[in-house]
Amino acid sequence: MGWQVYEQESSALAGELLRDLCHHEGIPLNQLTLHSDNGSSMKGSTMLATMQQLGVMPSFSRPSVSNDNPYSESLFKTLKYRPQYPLRHFADVTEARQWVTELVKWYNHEHRHSAIGFVTPAQRHEGLDEQLLTNRRAVYEAAYAKNPERWSGNTRSWQRTEEVHLNPDKAKEGEAKDKDIQIRKVA
């Protein structure tokens, strides 16, 4: 949804980016939770004041927990393992911004994510994914009806995924532990 490359990291610049993003996306007060790491720019007084003015709820990663925000973690992993990842330092901030512009354009408009049904983040953000997934489901059902012996029964689900986890098995384990703890407290 929003990004920027600066020559330095600061709470004031992070606040400026957040203000611009909320305005651009038309995000009303008290409708957004911003998840971030525990970095100084995100926890600085200027950023926290900006969040308070915008009615944005802060949420910070737990120490040593990398899966609090699956979308961000997925983006960073994809970025680092792209063949186009630069092998040398950028000459200046302009070159860095140009590279990130192309990366974000590709990531949001071309890269299809398995966790959200092989649609792009832009399609998901714009609400276009539901129709795409419905169309895919119809194609699969028609192909199955035409030639059922060709299908093993283990095909992709084209249902819209509402919640995404970076490590789904670990998320399920965590949910099971939470339920176990709740049951013990009640008993």
C-alpha cells in the first residue's frame, strides 16, 4: 500500500509516510492497526504522535518472533531471493528508489501469492480476487465434470482465504496450545 526509501531512518519520516498513506487510501480514524518491528523509528515519539492523530493502533512484533506479520515477512523474503536483488550497493538514494519502485510494481501487480489463491496483492486489495477465484473454481469444476478420471481429488481450493499465516502449521500449533491453556484455566 505504501513505501518510501530515505537516506536515513527516523520517526518523523515514518510518520510522514503513514500520514500520506492514510490520506491516499482514505483510511478513516480508528480503522487501522499498524504492525511493525520494535525499531526506534516505529516507536519514536513523533511516529507515535502521528499514529495517535490518525487514530492508528500500534502493534509491535514480539521479541524473536518473525511470523507476527506474514505479509511483510513474505515481501522481505521474496525481495532477498529475487534474481534481480542487487549484488552491489546503490550509487545513491535515487537509484535505490528506482529499484524499489520496480520491485513493488512487480510484487503488487504481477507476483501471484500462493497463500491468497494465486492472485496479486493489488487484486486482493482492490477486491478483484473474489471474482477471479470464482472463475477459477468454475473452470476446475467444468474440467472435472468433463474428465473426472483425470483428477486425483486433491486439487487447489479456490475459496477466498480470510486469514493468512507465515507458518500455517506453527499457527495451528499455537492455536491448539492457546485452547489447551484456556481449557485448563476453566477446568
